[in-house]
Amino acid sequence: MEGRLKRLEALNKTLNPTHDLSGVFLPVGSPKQFDVMFLAEMPSMNVPKDWVEGQPIPNFAETARDKFWQEMMIKYGVAGSYVTDIVKTRDVPRSPKPDEVTRWLPFLLKEIEIIQPQTLVVLGKRTYEASFRPFHRHAVAPK
């Protein structure tokens, strides 16, 4: 586990905070687990009120929807799972364009390779249909 965490940390250091967001193990403080990986579409624009300029902006932490979802992660035994976005760049709320998904696909594949989840859960029908399904042949490693 320690080796995977170091590889993931090194990968995430290649991002450009505060514009690009890495994945996180949620809820923060839960023991990390690698069996389930959750995949969202694109970082939200929500910036915590206590955020300090120049610091990375945390992801999946501010909205009531995010908080509810983390409560459900605890309730259903998947707390501590890795949560990431297909596209890593923070932008206005919208669905990412295909070229954005293509640009970030190699990074996502590295995350999947490091985490080695038993289950990959794509969050939301729109995310699955528009941003995951057209690219899934690249995201599924052959056995």
C-alpha cells in the first residue's frame, strides 16, 4: 500500500495547483482503501471559504451534495476510497469536451494502474454516457 501511495503522490505532484486537481481518498481521515475507485467528471468551481491564495484547493469537500455523498460512503462501507475526476482542470460548471477527456485520459489510466481497484464506479449517467463510455476501451486494461 505504501508504494502505491508514493507513486500516486508523485503523479499528483505533476499537476498545476490551483488549476488542476488530483484525486483524494474520501472522507478525509478515513483509512485508505483501494478496492473501489469513484470517477467524477470534472472538478467543481467550489472554493472553501477558508481557502488561502496560493494553496491547493481541495476537491469534493464543499457542497452539501459532496458532504451527503461522503456520509453515504461511510454508511455503505466504502469510506477511504479514492475519488478522482476524468478531467483534472477546474473550469466553469459544464461537461468536458472530448478533447479535454482525451488530454487527461493518460493521467486517469495511471491513477487506475496505481490504485488497481476491484471496482470502478462512474458517478452519474451523464458522466458515464458523455465522458466515460466513448473512451472506455482505453480505460479497461486487457487481462
